[in-house]
Amino acid sequence: MTRRSGDPKGPANGPDADLLAATDRAAALRAEIRHHAERYHLLDEPEISDAQYDALVRELRGLEDRFAGLRRDDSPTQQVGATPSVLFAPVVHRDRMFSLDNALSREHLAAWQERLVRELGRTPAGYTCELKIDGLAVSLTYENGKLVLGATRGDGTTGEDVTANLRMIAAVPQRLHGDAPRLLEVRGEVYMPDAAFAALNRRQTEHGGKSFANPRNAAAGSVRQKDPAITASRELSIWVYQVGSTQGGPKLASHWQTLTWLESLGFACNPASAKVQDLDGVLAYVTAAQADRPTRGYQTDGVVVKADELADQRELGFTAKAPRWAIAFKFPPEEQITRLRAIEINVGRTGAATPFAVLEPVFVGGATVSMATLHNADEVARKGILVGDWVIVRRAGDVIPEIVGPVPSRRDGSQTAWSMPTACPFCQSPIVRVAEEKVARCTGGLACPSRVREYLAHFASRGAMDVDGLGYKTIDTLLSRGLIRTPADIFFLTPASLRGLEGWGDVSITNLMAAIERARTRPLANVLVALGIRHVGSTVARVLAQRYRTLDALLSAATCATEALAATHGVGEVIAGSIRKWAEDPDNLSLVARLREGGVKAEDPQPTGAPSDLLAGVTIVVTGTLVGYTREQAEQAVLSRGGKIGSSVSKKTTAVLVGESPGSKAQKAEQLGVPRIDERVFERLLAEGPDALAG
Ligand code: IVH
């Protein structure tokens, strides 16, 4: 491409200048690609993502296509994989192990089919779609049904003899079932399931060993080392997907039949493979495979599509590098490399100061990512990330983007270390870290605008007060106009106060006012979640609401009867202590008072209408002093669930609830063989019904 004169980007370049620039760039690319190929294939420790690597190779191939003189036989574009390591004996493959051409989009798949149609003069008779497993390609050779050789792919021509290690993988058959051919060479992918990978890295970290960047490297590293016992300890598996040389064996007409035959011999073939009729079938398979990718349990990086008929395959043949009859559709990359511009912090509603990465925007996992969480200062240190680094960013499925780690080889000396700021950027209060906590906290309390903003957003969110339409944007507007400062202020907003705000018309004002009105009568559990008391999430909130029914009752129990609160099933001392601390803070008490003034009910109506029949047919007798209930509360709890309260123990009594210093009723129960239960079991009885007594 030569620039037009007048191009604002610079003066016109002559073709010679272009060639010179291309020669330099190609040399740089070759060196870079070789470096990364070595990290990947020989050391199993890549520094860059596959996608990034592919992009480098594509750029080099583009230059070689434009300037034919730049193409050299030893160019990385002309090779498959890397030369084998010297650790293992070399194995020359009977049949070359080919690589696959890539399709990066659905259009590429359509273009591939068009090519097949051109070559064959007709549409291929169906395709096999397989997951592209992200592991280590191996070849297994069987003679008369016995495994005699296991090899890595290496450069496609020569691989490494890793027989002893591959024998350690349970899914690699040592002997084939049934009528095995004289010679059979099978290709497949050794992989490590995600759960095994996570467990391995945990173990490695605990024992001070190196952790692996991803399951593929873990699989490769486990096979390409000298000790079979290590391979055996690594929970590897294999899916086989292709046959190489054979002598003997059945006449097969299609790849699909081949897979069925391989299974009958005892090989593991991926169950997600499917036979489809046409390109629409292929595209539907790709969509489903991509959707299932994050939850599959092992890593896949695409879909391999193969023309199914072996006669079609023979007719189509191979290019120098890959079969024409197959293509690999690559999923959009889940990892990319980009520049870390800065590390900033967020202050959440609890004051926790969380660092996050500000990134040069990059397209990864199907979305443009410009920020990623860094969790806490320890995490930044553990990952060894410097501000200004090139970093690997990962975004899988709907998971929040994260930084995998830096690319140290790309540092140029301009990178700087980061530490947690000592003052909050929002309110300038000190940020402190309690020794045993991982998190640093802003000490500004509700004087910190960031904290207030997050508190408001949480308060109004679903599961809390659920004020429809009160998201960050509206909160920011209301905060900046001074219309709200605390969550209670929401309930003092009036149509008049909202009128005149930019973008706010009558309809949005009416809607927000209606949403606020609905929020006034949210169930107690929602109010408790909204208040953001530490350790009180939705489950605990529900337990508390069921037990206390009003916010007042809960708060007075928290301060005057903390033990009773702690004894409630599902609560415990930590939660009770946290609620007590919250209830003793005067700021919180004035918030509660103002919420009430604003019309928030914060109570659940007593059950009315037909009582629940959870305890129908159950008779409970209470004896002794209860910790978590008054006698009346306990009896009411049984009655409201359709149970009965007995005044004396008989054979008809279902159970006796025994408190402290019980009377003779406890003995009577023992004599009659009536179960005696404590308050914990009683709680379960109230929640689950009579089944709770069975255990
Ligand atoms: S078929 C001649 N099928 O992808 C056809 N390969 O880039 C050879 N791979 O070297 C390959 N899953 O390591 C095939 N279902 C699958 C695959 C698969 C993963 C790997 C294999 C191969 C590379 C090609």
C-alpha cells in the first residue's frame, strides 16, 4: 500500500521505502514469533495469548504475500509448531501431522465451503463438527491392538517420544477392544479439565512450585517432562479425533463412521461431536459450542469442521500445511494483550478501597474492555503488575474481565510500581488496612462521596428496595444537585424537586415517584438487605425477617438480647455482633428514624388468612426457658404453621422443645420415647416441617 500524496499521516513513501520498512518489520516479527513459539512449544510457558500470536503470524504472512522476496523457507509462516525438545527421543511420524487452516468468522466458513464446492463440483455430503480441544496434540500408535508408541506433534514431521508418560493417562487405552487392525495410528488431544487445573495450581502454590498459565500449558507441561509419575499425578485425559496410518481394519466411508469405530476400539471421542448436513448446521453448531464454552469444564478454542465423506477428503487433499477438507473456526479470543494505563481505586459502600486497571481498550471475549478488577493490593503484588505494563487481559463468557499477568519481556523501563494510596481520592480521608484483612478501607464514612454513591446504588437495587429507575446515572444527577445525600432522602423527593432536571419529563418523574412509593412497603428482608449491614445478605435477612417481623424488634433484640439473636438458626455470633454494632451507631439510628419519617414501613404484616399447614398434625410441648424465643413466640410460631401446642406430654406429642432448666415434662418425654429437641432443631422444624425431626 503506498500512501497518496496529501495523506495527512505523512509524506508519500516510494515503493522502495515500503519494501525497506517491510523488511525490517518482517525481521522483527520473525524474531518475535520465534521467541514466542519457543516459549509455547518448548517451555510450555507462553507470554502472550494465542490470539496475539496468531496476529503476529498473520501480519508476517501479509508482508510475505505482498513482498514475495521476504518469504524464506525457515520463516515461521512455513512451519507447523516448533522443533522438538532434546529431552525426548525424536519420532518421525509415519504420516505428517498437519495443522489446520483457521476461519476467524462465519464468512470465512462460507468462503471455505465455496472453495470445496469449486473443487468438488458439488456441495460436500455433510460435515462432522467437533470441538477444537485446547490441549496438546499427540499421536498414539497401536500394533495388533497394543500401544507401542506415543508421540507429541512437534513440528508436524518429527515429534517427541512420550510413550511412558502417555501410558499414565487413564483414557489412553493400552490395549484395544475387539478386532484391532495390524497397525493403527490415532491422533488426539491430551487436555486437563478445568477443575483438575485449578486443583493443580493450588497444590503447586502451596508447595512453592510453579503455577501454570492455563490448562493447556499444564497438560503440555505434564506430558513433556521426564517423570511418568508426575504425569500420572496430573489428572489428564484425551479426546481422539483423527486416524493416521493404518494397516488392516474395516473399510470406512466417512469420518463420522471413523469416530464410531474408534469408540468401539475403546478410545474416548468427544461426545459433543455432531454430524450436520450443511453450512447452516455448521453455523448452528458453532453458535451452541461458543455459548457452552465457559461452562464446559475443559478448554476449547474453536470448532473443527471436517467434510465427512472420506471420498470427498481424498479428492480435496492437502495444501503444504493443512488439509483442504477441514477448517478450524476459532472462537473470539478470551485473552488479549493491551497496555495498562493506570491503576485507580474504587471506594465501595463498605468503604473497601478496590484497585482496578485502566486499560487501553481492547476487544476480548466478544466485548471491548477498558477496565478490569484487581481485587486488592496483594493481588497486584502477587501478579507482579507495574503501571505501564503490557498485560494479558481475560474475559470469558459473562465473567468480569481480569488481568492474568504482565508480559515482562515487553517492558521498556518506563513502568512503575504501584501501591495503595494513603488518602482516599474521593474524600481525602486516610485509607487504612486492618492487619488481618485483605482489604484497605477509606475511613471517611458517609462523608466519602464514592461510598455514599455506592450505598445509594445498593440501597435502590433489586433484592434491596428495588427502586426502579434509580440507577447510577440518576443517583449521580440527584447527588450533584444536592437532592439526596442519604438513602432516606430518596423518600423526600417530590415531583417539584425533580422538575427541571435535564432529561426529566413528566413521565419519568411520575414513574420514579411511583417506584419510590412501591419501595415504602418492601418486605422487611429487602429493607435489611438495603441497609447494607455487614454479613446480612438475602438469606440471613429472610431468617431475621421471619423471626422478628419488624426492624424495631430486630434492632432492640440486637442491642438488648444479642445472645438470643445469635442463637437463631442461621445467624450466630458474628452476624449478631455485626447487627449490634450497626444498631449502636447513631448515624444508622437517625437513618432508620428518617426512613420511617419518609414512610418506609420496615415490617412484615402478621400472617393473615389461612395459616400455613407446614406443621399440620404436629403437637409440640414446650418446657424450660428458651434462649431465642419467649414462650409465647415459640408457641405462636407453631400455631401459625398449623401445628398444635400441648400442655402435657403424651404418646401423641410429636416432640418436646426443651429449654434451660426444664421441668418434669422432659423426663416424661424420655419415658414415653417422645423426641426431645433443642432450639436449633426447633428452628429447622419451623423452616422445613416435620422432616427436620427425622435426622
Ligand atoms: S483435526 C488433519 N480435530 O488443532 C487434521 N484437530 O490447528 C488434524 N485440535 O494440531 C487435526 N481439536 O492439536 C483436529 N477435533 C479436533 C481438534 C484438533 C483440537 C488441534 C490439534 C491440531 C490443531 C490444528
